[in-house]
Amino acid sequence: ETVIKLTKPVAPVLASMAKNGVLGGLDLSVDYPELGNALVVCATETKNDADLNRFVTALVQALADSD
């Protein structure tokens, strides 16, 4: 698990990722507003390089789309 601080609000980023079939993580700003636009993500041993690259691509696209 790791926390990523985004430059954009988390909810629309997660919605955009979901439209691409990617579960983006958990929006921490709901329960921990003091963290700002924070997202917690987790990857287990069941994920491979292709899965991780798909996540990164979806996240980058979602951040670009929310401009």
C-alpha cells in the first residue's frame, strides 16, 4: 500500500479511471481531509507489469482529463 497525493480532486480521477475499467484506489480525502487530494493504492503479488502499466496509464489519462 502507498498513498499518492494528487494535484486534482480524487473523486473525478477515480470516476475517470473506472470508466476505463481500472479500480483506482481509495479516496482518503473523505475520511482524512487534512491530507488533501490523497489516494491510497495497493497492489498484490497477483498483479503483473502489464496490470501496473495499465493503472499508470489510466491515472495519467484521468489527471489529464480532469483539467
